[in-house]
Amino acid sequence: RVSYVEDDFFHIETTSKLPFEKIITVDNNPLDQFMSSRRFYVKTYSDTNLYYNTRFSYDLEFSYIDDTFFKATEESWLLYKEFRDNPLGYKEETGQRYDDLLDDVKKRKLKIRPLREGIRQWIAKNEDNVRAKKVKVMVIDDTMEIFSELDGSKQSFPYSINIQNQLTDDFYQLKRTKPHLIAIHYDDVNNMLKLNKLIENISTYSHYEPYILIFNYDADGKIEEYLDYQHILSFRGTVHLDTIEQMAKKLDKKLYLSETKDRVYFETSSAESIITFSREVKVMAMTESIIYFKSEIEVPMWTTFIMEEPTKMLVTVIPHRSSGKFKNEGNCYRAMINGLGEKEKKTLRRTVNKSLEIED
């Protein structure tokens, strides 16, 4: 998922890992009207402060051009990134002159200059087209009554909103999204002990001080008196969407969170907001419901992705069984097959039956 575009990279979020500090070839390029290359350098990995319901974020740096010269100097480009802060180290390790490496990089920069300028002009023209929902709100409410105020859709809320019934013990939800505003329905589940642990967890992050709204707190005295945290307010009533929206609006205005200068954000529903990356895997075994495969790139548990062969289908990585055949095989994953139509089911069944015939 493309979060935004700057003049030399896409900021993307994904549920699957990419080969960090390597060059990958993607299936589509949302800016192909400006640059032909679908090859990108994977940089700036993170597993926190995410906007979408994803696990990781990366910046995909443009290579701009995909011709013979750029392919021939791709290695020089990578070496330049590795040794630009240590030119002497380059000569010691490779035995080559650093100036020769710089010649290749300078030629690349000269060729991409007009393309980069075209992208800058496009950004300047389009940076205000989409209002980024950059203020992230997390609502912790085990009653889930807030859904009745959302008209059945989170899209009606002008900010990014993530609704949870409770926080996990490791506060993974906090790490993943780092919300700017946290609204909590205070009760036996989300209680004082949980709030203290939440604040302790917040303090482990540098430069992170979200605002916290506590609803349904009707005890004597203000909750601010019992919690060692500056940005906190309590309310006697239940979670109220209008109150949350007004606080988010004030926070946005105070911190300039929705500023889009020098960036373009795509609409979530637009085709340009999606980049796909295909990889080859080795199928080890398969039934009509389970597939075992090997992948050189790590695939996190519960990742869902599309497989094109033997038919188009969704698969979700699930744990190996305790006595599973491939449990102890390196880089081997077990996945559940789903998302099949009748046509795809027939194709898959024929493939499985054919493999059984071959084994017989």
C-alpha cells in the first residue's frame, strides 16, 4: 500500500517483508508516466508508527530508468550507498578507485535530473488534492458501542481511527500504529492497572507523548490526579465520537499533522495506492485446502497473499502442526488455501488429483 510519494521514493506499508537494502522489481509503477523503471531500492525499514492495518513500512527509492546503462551501473549505485561515508573503505575492500565509482553515480544523476524535476512539478501541483488522514486515533472500548456512531463506516470519520476492545499485554497495537490520540472506555477490563501499564509503555518511546481521553470515569476526583502523565483528560460519559473528533481536530491544528507539503497522498480506494511485488516460491506439497512452500524471503505468520499458480488463490500462512511433515524444514511454510471460486476449485482439484496419479 502506497502511503505517500516524494520526489525520489514511495513510502509503502505491507504485511510481508521485503529484502532490505536490496533492489527489487515490482509489478507496477504508479508514476510510470514520469519514469519507466519498476526497479526500486528498499530502504528505511520500520515496524512501528504505521497508518494502515499492516506490519512493516519501507521507502522504495526510485531508480527512474531501466536501460542498459542503468542496469550496468546498478552495482555502482549500491556500492556508493554503502561507502559514501567511507570512501577509503571502498578502495581497501574492492581495490578500485572511488572516483571511478563516483563517475558512474554522477552520470546516473545527470540522466535522472529531468525526470526528478518532472515528479517535483507533479507533486507541487497535486499535493493538496488529497487530504491526508494523518491524525491517528485509537479507541479502546470493549462495549464497541462507538460503531453505532460511525454510520457503519470508519470512512465517515475525518481522521484515521483504529478500534480495539482492549490492549494486549505487550501493547503491540500501540507499537504498530503509535496513535496521536487514545480514547479509552474505563471499566473492569480497561482499568487503572491497565492505564498505568499503558503509560509505562508510552514512556519507553522517545519523542512520543500521545493525548489520552478517559471516558466512563465517574469516581471521585479526576483521574489525572492518580496517573503520572501530562496529556490526559477524563469524562464521566461513555465514549463519544464528537468529543474525540473535536480533540483530534485541535491536535491536528496544534501539531500540523495533516500538512502535505512536498508529498502526494493517494486515495485509499485508488488503483495508484497499490503496488504489487511478485516472488517465486517452491511448492513442496499441496492438498485442496493446505499448501506447503519454501520461500527465500521470510514470510511472517498469518500473512495473506495471492498465488497465481496452479490457479489464482488467496493463501494465509498458518502454524505447522506439531507432527507436521515439513515442520523442521528450513524456510518452509504451511498455508491455508482460501478465496477460491468454483472455477478455481476445479483447477486446484485437477492439479491435486494429477499429482496423486504421478505418485501412484
